[in-house]
Amino acid sequence: MRLPILACLTLALTGNALANGENKAQPELPPEVAANKALVKELAGQLKARLMGAVKSGGPVAGIEQCQVAAPEIRQNMQAKHGQLISIGRRSLKPRNPGNQPDEWQREQLEKFDAAKARGEKPGYATRTLEVDGKQAMEFMSPIPTAGLCLNCHGENLKPPIAAKLKELYPMDKATGYKLGDIRGAFTVVTEITK
Ligand code: HEC
């Protein structure tokens, strides 16, 4: 099984949540947060393009192997472009890949995103500082909503060939039963803090 990159790093926590931006209006983001937000946008775009391309040419079953954020090309491309990027990943309270299990802090943020959504608010983002291999780093987490395309593989009534393939690849799968607009999980990017 391919583990997300984050899981392969030893993350030493040096501080608690630095800023907790969820549920607040964010007219002006601090520059480092805005930079991380842009990275998530780029990552989400690349992932969606791969997924849609595969589904379009070969159908949802062909797309199954493309919903992998840890796909080496995505990571390598992004790291080549953004020197400060340490790792990218996804976390979920109901992961398909057990390697996408959140840690305690990430779980709390995912629960806050869900709570905001349940109150009818738009969930924001969360950040914390960490030390990774002796480097000061920031982790940025932002929620991923469930769109129509996602329901093919994360929805309530999966088509039998999809359900069968998922069962074969992910015997511990918890990532079904989502409805349109539900929060499927969150992206996480860890970047080095450079002064
Ligand atoms: C073609 C099937 C398919 C489609 C469509 C799909 N996914 Fe996935 N999704 C998967 C598979 C397979 C995994 C497990 C990837 C891995 O091993 O890391 C996954 C994992 C994820 C994860 C990581 C957390 C976890 O459960 O392990 C998130 C978040 C996610 N998908 C969100 C989405 C969103 C949002 C969409 C719609 C834009 C979507 N997916 C569409 C198959 C799909």
C-alpha cells in the first residue's frame, strides 16, 4: 500500500494551533497562510484533473487509482516548483486508505470543519507549527467538500464493479455513504517556515 508522505515523516509538535481560522471571515490572510492556501488549490486542481481524465477515458473503475494525492508525479512536480514544500497529504475521519488516518490535532480540526458545516457555516482552515527534521514548519489544513463526481466512489449506492474493485484494493474502506456537499476530508500541506 502506498502511504501518504506525511505518514512517513516524523513530525515533532512544537506548538499548538498557531492560528485557527475556521469559521471566521478572512478578508486578509497572513502571507504564509495565503501561500499555503494557494498550494492546496494547485494540488486539488492537479488531482481533480487526473481523476476526471481517467474517469472520462476509462470510466470510474479506471479512476480509482487516480484519487491518490501521494501520486509521485504530483508531489515531485509541486516540490520542484515550491522549494518550501515538505509534504502533502489528505486526512479523513472515515478514511479509505488507513494511511490517511488523522492524528489527534488533525482529528480535532476535521471535527470542527464538520461542526461548522452542520451549523450551516462555511468551514475555514486550520494551521499549526511543527518541527520536521529539525526545520520549523507550518501545517495548513483545509476541508474538501464532496462534489457530484466524488459520489461515484464515495457516495451511497456504488455501482457493483466500483464497489468490488474498492473492496479488493481497500478492505478497510470507510469512505462511502457521503452526500453531496458533505466534507470528505481535508488537504494538508506542510511547508518550511523561512524567515
Ligand atoms: C474513481 C473513484 C474515486 C472518485 C471518483 C473519487 N475518489 Fe476519492 N478516493 C478514491 C480512492 C481509491 C481513495 C484512496 C486513495 C489512497 O489510497 O490514498 C480515495 C481517497 C480520497 C481521500 C483521502 C482520504 C481517504 O479516504 O483515504 C479524499 C479526501 C478523497 N478521496 C476525496 C475525494 C473527492 C473530494 C472526490 C471528488 C472530487 C473524490 N475523492 C472522487 C476513489 C475515488
